Amino acid sequence: MSIRRSEAKLNAAAPVFAALGDQTRLRLVARLCSGGPASIAGLTAAVEVTRQAVTKHLHVLEGAGLVRGSRRGREQVWEIEPAQLQEARHCLELISSQWDAALERLRAVVEE
């Protein structure tokens, strides 16, 4: 992958990592990944914060493309958008491979 393409991929993923950088939002994503779609009431009990705070965090996650909400009767139900998490995973793999390559170069220099 070219450096320019790698940079573009990492820049596009920045909002995802920013959204996941908050402990409450990270716990909400973990809950939705493990437990499937959930209402605000269900999510509020899982993270022990107010409904208003959960709603605010969900909108941040939605803005980053990590979750989507839909109406089911009178409730708003939220679920994970797996494509964005997959993209974040690819970015972490890219960073990991770059780090491995840098360590290999360092090892080669030290062993010379």
C-alpha cells in the first residue's frame, strides 16, 4: 500500500478512534457488540449513566459511523455498524505492520 493511501486511510479513521477514545462510548460499543441491538433504557443500565448522557454518546458514535439507531415502536434501538469497526481494525493492522517493519530495521542495524 502506498504511503499516500495509508495516510488517507488513517486520516479517514481518525473520527472513529476519537469517538472510541471516551470510556463511556467504548463501553457502549462493547455492550452493543456483545449483546446486540439495545434501547436507550437497556444501554443506560449497562453503563450506569443518565439517559441523556447515553443519548449524547450514541450521537457521537453515530456521527463517526459506528452505530445506527432505528425506531421500533416507541423505542429508539441502537446497533453496531460493523463496517466502521472493520475499517478501524484494518488501520490498527496497518500501524502494527509499520511498527513491525521499523523494529526489524532497527534489529538489522543493531546486529550489523
